[in-house]
Amino acid sequence: MAHLILLIQLISSRGGFGPLLNKGLTYSQISALIEEGFKSGYLSENTDNDLIVTENGLSFLREHCKKSLWITHQDKYRIPRSNVKDVYLPELKSSFFKDKQAH
């Protein structure tokens, strides 16, 4: 089911099938996933014969996905929320000006 979710996400964002291939799927397996999407009513074709995600497919994504599977949060890179008028200064050790200080 994880591959089907990824396939629907890729089609809804007009992405390529590269992530599925990177997960080790073959073209025939991707084709079978597309067929499964059609049979389940998650995928359809528009007038230009492009794959599109149906309302059922979007509902399926909402049910099975949290906010986003594309980007995961990394707490170590979060900056605490501050007031609009606060000034943010990076630590000196990570600053460009560290080596430029007058001795």
C-alpha cells in the first residue's frame, strides 16, 4: 500500500516515477500499481491521456497520510519562535566573521 500512496502523491504533484524506481520497483510493477489505482478509482485519465488523481484518490491520500511524507522535520534545525522585533544573531563559531576579527 505504501507504494500506491507514493504513486498517487507523485501523480498528484506531476512528478516522475523516479522515486518508485529508486525503491526497487520495476516498470512492470509500476504499471501494475497504476492499474490497481484505476481499478480502485483513485486514478483516471484526462482528455490529453494524462494520469490524474480522482477525488477518491485525494480522499485516500488524506486518510492514509499525515501532513506530508515528502519532508520530515528535523528538530535540530528548528529556530525557536521569536518576536518580530527581535534580532537573530548566529553563534560566532558558525559565523563568516569569525576569521575576520581584529586581534
